[in-house]
Amino acid sequence: MTDYNLDIAEAVILQTNNVACTTNSLPVFKDELVLTNKNIIYVCIGVFGRVKEIKKYPLEQIKMYNNKPQVLILKAKEAVMLIITQLIFTI
């Protein structure tokens, strides 16, 4: 299990595997995406299954418009896309 290095008052709400960040040229569905009460955490898994990089995106930095977060979820065939401002994750 990956150590997400959570804050003392932070808890995992949702976690999924087989994620790809589609800002990469050729997405490979092997990464993890974790939602906590404070962050969205993207865990990049390397070639041999080891954690290559962990990126945290604070929920407080997600843009709001008319009290609604600027997040879009799209479903297409066998994939679900989570779009957050400039980030696109395919699940």
C-alpha cells in the first residue's frame, strides 16, 4: 500500500487504481488517484510497479464559480474522465 503522507486530520474518502493522467503523450492505466477531505492525490507508478512520484492537489485550490467547484466528470465507453481546471485524469 502506498504511503500518501496524510495530515493528522486528513482521511481517504475514495481511492482507485488503473488511472492515467492524459497530459502524458501515451497514457498508461497503472497509476492511482485518491480523494481525501483535503486533497486529490495522484500517485504515478513506475515501470516496475514502484511509486515514481506523488502529486497533491489541494481541494481549496480548485476554482469555484457561483459556489460550484469547476470540476467535470465525463463518461465515455469504458472510461471516466475527471477534469479539474488544467488537469485531466482518465479512470
